[in-house]
Amino acid sequence: MTRLGIGIILGSVREGRRGEPLARWIHGLASARDDLDAQLIDLRDWPLPAYTAKTPPTMLEPTYTADSLEGRWAALVRGLDGFVVVTPEYNHGYPAQLKSAFDTLYPAWNHKPVAFVSYGGFAAGARAAEQLSLVAIELRMVPVRDQVNVRLIGLAADEHGAPSEEIYGKRAHAMFDELAWLAKVLRDARAARPR
């Protein structure tokens, strides 16, 4: 069986971000599976600007030069079979840098599954994940129903900052099971019927 390439996208670029230990935890869980080849993608390493080009990315993406930041981002996204986005919730929404990462591309995201690990206050980032699901659908992605929503208030964490309550691990395993199934089905479909 060929392993599925999964990108774990760390969506916050803030100093002292709480998402970094969560992303490392999720990456570790994914890496422990036999069916996934997980890659941690930190958006700090991808300072994509707000999309300002006259042409929409549906038209422009193929013209990015291979050595440009956008061209390298497109190659990375194109080469993966699915994604897990680790996002905070800011003012009932998600970070601008994460939106820029999505907006820069279009075909590279198409027909791939995406799951969400959110974190925040009482809502545990669920509102940001809901909004990102709508963005993903517009990009012709398939959002995974199972999410991991981490409530930071009173969070019990291990020495690395990862959640230590059993429920979070169970939610993550359910999310990865569904993500892996969809990634395999969609990879086979893209190969059988390229668009």
C-alpha cells in the first residue's frame, strides 16, 4: 500500500502561539500510522502575501514560476493527498495568513480532503473550523466531519503542551481514520479520472 501524503498546516504565525504544540502532537499521531506520511507545514516558513493579482488564482496558478514562493507553495500542496489544518479562533474567525495560504491556489487544493484541529476559548475554535469548511468547499475540497476542538481554558496538557485528556486522542484517531479513507478514495479517483 502506498502511504498517503498528509500536510499538517500550522495556521498561526503569532509569537507564543498555542497551536505549535498542538500541531506537533497531531503530526506525531499521524506519523505513528502505517498509512500516512505526514509533513508539518508551518506558515511562518511560507509568508504568502494577501492575494492582490488581477487574475483569479484559478487562472493564474499554472503561471507561477517554479522558484517563486507561490510556485513552491503550489508544488508542495499539489504533491499531497490531504490536509489537517491546525487553527486558532480569532474574533470568531481564523487567521489572515491561513486565508492567504488557501487563496493563493485553486487547482492544487481540488478534490482533496481536509480536517480541522481548532483551539480557543469556550467554543474551542469550532467557529473558525466551520468557516474554514466553507472555504474548503469552495476550493473543491472535502471537509472531514470529525474534528478535534481543543478548549484552552482549563486544558490539561503534558510537558510538551499536548492535550493529556483521553477524549482528545480519541477524537484525533477518529479524524485520521476518516481523513485516510477519503484521501485514498479521492487519490484513486483523481488518478482514474484526471481533470
